[in-house]
Amino acid sequence: MMDAESKQKHVHAVFESIAPKYDMMNDILSFRRHKAWRRFTMRKMDVQQGQTSLDLCCGTGDWTLALAKASGKGKTVGLDFSRNMLDVGQAKIDKLGLGEQITLIQGNAMELPFEDNSFDFVTIGFGLRNVPDIVKTLKEMKRVVKPGGKIVCLELSKPTWQPFKGIYYFYFEKLLPLMGKWFVKRYEQYRWLPESLASFPDLLALAELFRSVGMRNVKAYPLTGGVAALHIGTKGNEGS
């Protein structure tokens, strides 16, 4: 079992190395469902014109871009610790001419460089299982979201019903690292994915973690037979 510092260094190296092929591999590992999951999430979030968002572990910026477009002119910030990922994301933003609305920042999800009560939404997509301290990250998300605002996590999860569960774990633990080797010559990096999920809380346990940091009206939605999950929690209006 890695300590927090070792995990952080390892995950950073993984994502720095796979950045150019990250979008393609997301299609593969999610059975091409990750875009549908994100559309479902955006419907549940119901972002309004002018609302502000912070997207943690933003990677190559797809969700950051979706949040910006949904808000019209709302200020949108993407944060990630991988410079290579951010460079890919910045190229997308520049191509769409959204540089004034979207800011990308290299930083740590456990120590956010923002004041309390700064954003209407704080999101994290396929990144929470990679942070060394999940609770610390959720507390930081809650700190910087406005009272009445929402923290949102879209993440891979753990199927519970057979035979799908057995098939999925075979795919995830045995086939996926081989696919990483075939498609992007990165066997070791894609072996990290099943390892990262093994110790990650399941649907109900993650909902309890949301409640433990003080989020209210917590909703948890299993997606595609539990392969992924969406969690949304609301910060109390008194800011606690």
C-alpha cells in the first residue's frame, strides 16, 4: 500500500505520460459511455446562465468546457496537477476562443488556492479515486463552494450485481492494462486504474463521506450497472 506522498508522485507520473492519448483511452475504458455519463450529470446539475464553476482534476478539460458553455459567460476554472494534461486542455480552449472565460491552473485538489464560498459548483470527474486523501479533498470542495452551491463527483464505481460484476472486473483488471499496452504502449500506467479503484469507496460509502463533511441533500446515482456513479451534495445556506 502506497503512502500519500508516494501515491501522489506515482499518479502524477502516470498522467503526465498518458496525456496525449488520455481522451482516446477514456472512450475505451468506459465502453464509450463517459460522454453520456457527463451529459446525465450536466442535466442533474442544471447550470444556469452566469454561474461559476471550479473543475478539479480537470485533465484535458472536456468537463471544464461543458461547464463553461452551459453557464454562458460564467467564470470557469479548471485545476489539475499535470502540466501535460493542462497543455492539451489549453489547446482545446484556445481553438474554441474561450480563453477569457476559462482559466486553467496547475494545483493540488487537497489545497485549493481559492477563498471560501467562491463558486456555484465544484466538480471532480474521474479524479477523486486518484487523490491521496479523499476526505480532505471533499472538505476543500465544500469550503470553496458557495452556500447553497453544489459539489459534484462523477467517478468510476463498483458494480454489485452478477454476472455483470464478474465480467466487468475481468475486463478492468486483466484486459484494460493490456489495451493500454496495445494502444498507447503504457501497460504499467493502465495497471494503475484497477489498483486505484480497489480501495475506493462504493456508491453508498462515498455518499456517506459527502455527508460526513457536512454536505446536505446528498444524491447518488449508479450509472451503466454501477460501472460509474454520480454524487451531488449541497452546501447549507449558513455556510456550514
